[in-house]
Amino acid sequence: MPTARGYLVIVTALSLMVAGRAFGSGPVEQIGFALLVVVLIAVGVVRLGRHDLHLERTVSPPRASQNQPVGVTIELHNQGRGVAPLLLLEDKLPPGLSGNARFAVHGIEPTGRRKAGFAMKAVRRGRYDIGPLHIGFVDPFGLARVRWRALGVSSFLVHPRIERLSVPRDSGEQRSLASTARRQPTGARGEDFYTMREYVEGDDLRKIHWPATAKRGAFMIRQEETPWHTRSTILLGNTGGHGGIGESSSFERSVEAAASLCDLYLRSGYGWRLTPASGMGLPSSRGTDHFNRCLDALATIEAEPNDDALLVRLTELETSGTVEAALVVVGGTMSPEVALALTRCRRRFRAVTVISFPAHRFGSDGPKDRWEHEGRSKDVARLLGRSGVRTIILGPDESLAVAWSMSPRGRTEGGAWGRKPELV
């Protein structure tokens, strides 16, 4: 189709033809006709001049963290006999991505190849679809242009942020969740050989299994613990009880906390399962592949309107007969009913931990309402503490890594939530 310049030439040509006919000037009319013919020839050239091009798009890395640059490379191969002219490429980017996806590629000789690319960043977790890619071809005079779809859609995932969690100090008491889940295998107590896993920093070098190391090409460690020591459950409350908007919401902080726990168990070398309150979860497993599957699920998970789903899921966990080392529940505001269900889960799990991001700390309610909700959250935390459930309550600017490393079993962690205002 004609470009803006082409339409201008058409209008000029028609005006000259009309003027030449009106004033009886043949040369003026011929000039207008010639300009009109030039535009028609340009349209024919771009429509009949499509070249046999093969394109391939590569997105690297396919899994990225927030604000990490993601590169898109487009390779063009001219499989035709003629030289491909100047090509204008435009890739469609979804909202939330920053980057320039419009560029030009100069003429490509027959059997020639060209590469072009651009970089972009995503500030939010999620799945992003790039494309479709369109190619534009303009005639040498810029009078006509043709545009067609050359590639479909390519996707990549942006994972949630991860805080590196460490093992809390044991302080001589019964082992807390983190120290139970990360117990180093020593075999000193006569525990049977259980499985193999890759070496992580801090492991006993005497436990390296050299035949497996030679076969796998990586250091392999003998796991000498009974299976129940190595199983944990991460329960993400993706239903009610959340407040805030976008990246500053309590739900996003909960997702980031769940991802941080997955990272902790990956570095520990033990197995875990990820279960949302509403929706399908991932079964218990271990290793890098399972870690990537968990982060993929967390990258696309959304909050659901079912307020009772968390309570129902806790009831299911309570009635299951399999004993596990730890249960970590991550969510927004915890109700007294959920607190009672958590205390009953102590019969199945060796340690239970609650990481709460209360909705009132992320919302915009008035001071009086917010402090009333704060008092209720503290009451629920005291109830859980008396039952031996470790509780961590955090606000928008508080670090989970700091609270996790300092929190002994049964204690409520979280900084003082501001100063109580004078209420009239």
C-alpha cells in the first residue's frame, strides 16, 4: 500500500491532471499522469518483490529474574536468488517490558545471513509473550510499503525475587524448621544410606562417592538420613487476606518468600513440595529441575477469591498420614481458624512455621483500623507461639532474610510496626 509520501504524490498527480484538463495544458496533465504511474509501479514492486526469507528468533535466557536483561536475537537467511532490500523489522512487546523492538536490516545477498537483536527488562514476575514479528519493505523512493507477519510468538518467564535465607541459631533448644530441614548428613548415628545428591558448599568431603562422581562428571555426596528428615512442604496462601497493589502488595511478598524457601531447600540438597491454597501444586522432589519448576509456577501464580481454600488445604495436610520434617505457610493475614488448623498440623510435621504479611500493613486504611488489625495479628501470633509454631510477621520494608536468621522456634519475629498514633 502507498506510504504517506505515496498518498501525497497521488493527490499531487490528480491535482495536476485536473488542472491540466481544466486549463487545456497537455504537458501539465502528462506530468500528473506520470506521477500517478510512478506510484502504481512502486506498489507493484513491493507487492511482487517479496523475497524468500527464513527467520528464527532466540530469547536468552528463557528464565530470568526481575530487572535482568533479556536478549532477543533474530537471524535472517535469504534463501532466494535476488538481493533482499532494506527491511524494517518490528517485534510486538507486551506491557511491562522496556526495550526498543524496531530496527532495520540492510540488503541481504542471496544465501546471505544477517543477525539483529535487542535487549529488554521486566520489572514484574510473570510470563511474557514476544511477537508476532512483522517485516516491512519500502520501495527505493519511499512511495509504497508492504508489511507481513514473519514469526509467531516466543515466551519467556520472569521469576520472583529471592532472598538468601540462612540457618537460624539453634540456641540449645529443640531444632527449628531450618536446622531440621538442613541437617548435615554424617552417618555417625548409624542411619542407613538413603540417596545421592550433588555436592554443596559445606558438605563433608569424606562423604564424596567417587564412582558416582566419575559417572556424573560432578561431585556426588552420599545422603545418609532417613527419608522423613528430608521432606518439607511450602504452602502458599494465594487466596484472601492480602492487601496492597502491584509489586508493593502482600501477595507479591508472599510469592517472593515462597521462592526464597525453595532456594533454601535447593541449597540444602533436600526435597520439598510446593502447594498453593487454591490450585494444583507440585509433588515432592529435589534438585535444580524441581527448583526451576517451582519458580515457573510461582512466576505465573495469581491470587484467587476463595477465602476458605487455605483452611481446607490445612485440613488436608493434617489428615495425611505421612510424617514430614517441616511445614512453612506463607500468606497474608492469618485468621484464628487458620491458626487452630496450624496447631493441629503439629501432629504430622516436626516443625511448623508461619510467615505472615498482614493486609493492613500494605493497605491504605486509617490509623485506627490498622492498629485494630495489628492487635488481632499479634493475638493470633501469641496463640501460635503457645502451640510451638514459629511466627514471622513482616511489613513492606522488612527483610525476610533477617527475621528468618534471628527467629528461634516459637518466637514471633518482625520489627515494631511504627509508633502508635494518638487516636481521637
